[in-house]
Amino acid sequence: MQRRDFFKLSFVASAVALSTSALASSTRQPIDSQKISTVAFPEKRPLITYSDRPPLLETPRDAFTRAITPNDEFFVRWHMPRIPTHTYISSYRINVSGFVDKPLSLSIKNLKEDYEQVQLTAVMQCGGNSRSAFSPTTSGIQWGSGAMGCASFKGVRLKDILESAGMKNGASWVGLNGDDKPIMDKMPSFVRELALHEIKDDVIVAYEMNGEDLPYLNGYPVRLIIPGMYADSWVKMLSNITVSKEYKELFFMDTAYRIPDNECECETEDNLVSKTKPITTMNVKSYIGYPTSNTQITANSNVLIKGVAFDSGHGIKEVLISLDGGKTWEKSELERELSSHAFRVFKFTFRPKVKGKVTIMAKAVNTLGEAQPFAHEIEWNHGGYKYNGIDSVTIKVV
Amino acid sequence: MKNLILFIMLCVATLSADYRVPVKVPSITFPIAVDQDFRVMQRNCQWCHSYGYVLNQGKQSREFWHKVVIKMRDVFKAPITKEDEKTVTEYLFKHYGNKKLK
């Protein structure tokens, strides 16, 4: 049975195919060509579906030929089982409280009318995107590489909101709480904390995504946007902003979404590192949108390889393509940069002459000179975070 | 199936900016293993998440699944009894295990 056929058999077969020999840690290409569900979620077209409660949806590979990911293909990741639907949006409030002079209760109308409106384009990527690359299998959903997307967001600077509430002397942490709810009362809710100095001008509270209201499953009516950072900090359905003097201990800050605090950010299953740090900024990465695996190409026809590259905001310098397993590399053509935080589309034309399999690899290099490593060079961490291996797609020339 | 897709399309079509019609996230049936311990797993896990959440963790060791069950009880406050803790762990390892204890 072909691997691809196997995926067609079962709705969630992805997990089953992930059993590992797990002798030593060895990283490989993340899973690919997962089955797309027949069921569409609200405002989404059918996507790769890992869970309905909480909803976990992944964008298929062929969406990544464009700099902007359409809202109906954008990935979805929630942590809590209960996600309120705000039927009467006029009554939705964002509360600003804690160590401030003037606590606020802001409506969406207030956001749109009382503050300067800001627009920016940025990549949103789950810290566990491509997690299925790691072996031994780590904890967490075994994502392929589609837990990412790039969109244009419109909203208000978090800084401006905080200033209008007037922070008291000594205020140094900002807690951000989403409106999604746990089942059990004592369960930790999804709160993130940012140090005040981390809140730059481009951290915004967004209500619009690609010119439309934020989709329900992407955090309607408002979510936090932190360009360059992994999306675990981009709190959805933002409802409470709490300013404090001291850092509070939180499950989703202190336990989840952390990596080893050493130079390689790596560890082994037998020797877990006790000192950890949050995943924070994204590393340089690229992904081929076309052709997808097992695409059949007629010999001597032109193939236009297209894909996207990004990093944490330094910008992409070049994307290199290899057709010989990574021995030699050629520069691709880069499309216009929408912003230093956006997907940068790369293009490369070639004409396969010999029938058989051809493997296409893409490697991005950012303006700091940081380049993607090969998949097998990436070292293991227990949460399966920050995978950024060179992407690889194998096509058939017929 | 066609009717289901049509129904969902209608739901989406009626979504307006103010969500005057309640948003309904579809319910999906994930193919989970059924044996004599299935119900014990069901009554402990299904409170908070779908079976998809279980199935898409990959094949894991016995220790991994035990730690998951403990985390669900201690961090996420699922009311899992000592006896169910053992049964659910064995169920998960039996069907979604990698044959390794650790």
C-alpha cells in the first residue's frame, strides 16, 4: 500500500503512520499530503482536521504559493474546549485593569473610533508547526507544516490602549486573557504575559484580517498580533488586559511552549534539560507550495516551483533550490516583499528531462545570513518546537 | 454526506459580521478503538476534548500516556479516579502505544 493511499483510508490516519523506530533521535521531513476533511468549519473550506473540540485545522501545502493566505484556508488552533460565540458584538468588551490609573472597558466601536488605526502584514505560525518531523515522537499534536499563514491585519496598538489607561509607576507586566473557557472551574485559562518592554509599536489588537472581520475560528472579534513571535502569544478573542508589577505563574507560560535554555535549544529523551525558556521568536523557514508531493510532470515541460519564505522580521535574503538532494544550489527569484514579517514568495523554473522521481529542495537564508539546516540536522526538544528544516518535495516525471 | 455539506454551507452563508445566527462548530466522528475499557476512557476524556486530540498525538510509550493522564487530572482538573487513571493509561497504551514502557 502506498503511503499516500494509506492516508486516504482513515480520517485521522496521520497519527497512525507516525509510529517510530525511535532508536536514536533523528529528525526527518514532517508529514505531508495528509487527507483533507470532507467537513468544512464555519468560514473555512475543508482543511486537514485533527480535532473538532477544540478545533485544530491545518492548511494544505498548495496554499503556500501566495504571500497572503486566504482567511478560509488559514490554520486554526485553540486550547480550550468552550469558545463563546459573541452574538451581540455591540456588548463585547475588552477590559483593561490592574496597575493602571483608569481601568477601561472598551467596545469594538471604541477600538475603531478612539485610537489610531494601524495595518500590518505578518506571518502567524504555531510553535509546534512541523512537529511530526521529530523522532522520538514528542508530545503534542503531530502537525505537518501547514500550521502557519500570512495575513494583513488591521487594529490598534496595544501600547496606545495601555497609555490611555495610564500605567502606574512600576507597572512591568501585561497579562492577556482570551475569552475561550475551560470546562472545569479550576482549570488554567489561556493567559499570556508580556514584559512591558516587549510591547513594541507593531504589537496590535486586531479586529480585521485580510480586509474582513477576523474569522470566528481565528479569534473573532479581536486578537493580539505580535509580528516575529510564535503564535502561542497571539491571544485570540482577547477580553482582559491586566497590568501588574510582578510576574504571575501561569501554566501556558511556565510549562507549555518552552524549549531547553542552552545554545542548541536541544536535549534527548533520556536527558531532558531542566532549565527552559519560552519559544519566542521564529527562525528562518521556507515551504514549497507547488509542486506538491507525487505531482506528475511530463518530461521536457516547464515546471514553475513556487513557495514562501519568512523569518522573525530580519527579512529574506535568498531562497536556494536544489534538484540533486542538496549537493548544488541555485538562487530562485524573489517576489516583492510585502513587509519584513510577511511571507516572501519565491519562484524557480526548471525543465526535467529524465523520467523518474525528482526531489526538489528549498532553503531560505535571511539577511543575517542564517540558513535553514537539513531536516536530519535539527536537534530534538521535548515539545517538538521550532522545526525549520529544508523542505523537500518529490515529484514524478513521466 | 451531501446533505451535511449543504447544511454547513448554509450555516456559513448565514454568518454575518454580528453573528445573528449562532456559530456552530461541526461535530466530527473520529475512529477510536472500542474495547471493554473504551467507556472508562470516554467518561474521563470526553469532557474536554475530541478523540482526534488523542489520535493525533502519535504512537507513544506507556510512561508518556501515564503522564498525560496525570496532567489532565492535576493541571486541567479532570476528575479522574485512581482506578480510572490506571485503566485509561492501559487503554491508551494498548491502542496508541509504541510498545515501549518508557
